[in-house]
Amino acid sequence: MDKALFSFDGFQVRKAMVNFENLPINPNIDITFSANGSFNSASNVFEVHFGFSSRLTADKEREIISVDSVAKFTFSEPMQLKTIPDYFYSNSIAILFPYMRAFISTISLQANVSPLILPTLNMTRLGESLKENSSQE
């Protein structure tokens, strides 16, 4: 069996904000995700910065939950940003999404409000965005 091209080295929430003040019961919420990356060719480490934001549909200025996280992936062989295979970008997001989903559910549940439970989502476009918004150090 071939060795995997990259390994997942961990996920960390760097910043989280919650604002449940005067939150209506079962509010309509719009969610957005963001992703960008930086690749260090000297260490073969790719950092993915993965963000989440939720706002009330009726009040776009009112942010309910926002989370900024970072994850590290290490490549098993020397790479350059331009040689990283396309599947890495969508797969890295697919690896990170369950961590983000669990974190968001947990902080909303612990706040004693209706938990925000993200559905399973197709994150392919976010993988494409990650590729477009990645740089090499």
C-alpha cells in the first residue's frame, strides 16, 4: 500500500465569538465559510485557515457565531505550492469540516440556546477557494 501524500497534524480554534443576546427562538441564520492557506516548502507544512460566520437573515449586521481556526497538514515528500494536487484542497476542507461543525454545536449547546447544528454540506467550492487563496512562504 502506498504511503499517504499528506497527513493531518491537528486543528485548533484560534478565535471564537458568540452573541446570543436577545436571540429569537429558532432564528433564520445565514452561514458563510472562508478558507485560505499558506505553504512552507522548507518544512512541507500547509496551514489551512478555516473560518465560519453566522448572521441573522433579517439583520446582516448581527453576527451570532464566528470562528477562526487553523489546521496543519504535512506532506510526506518535498512539494512546491504549484505541485500540490488539486484533491488536497477539497480533502483538507472535508477533514476540517467535522471539527468546525462539532465546535459550533458544542458552544451553542453549552450556552443553553437552541444548538446550531450544521448539516452535512458539499464543500467542494470552498476547496477551490482555498486553492485560489493560498500562498507559499
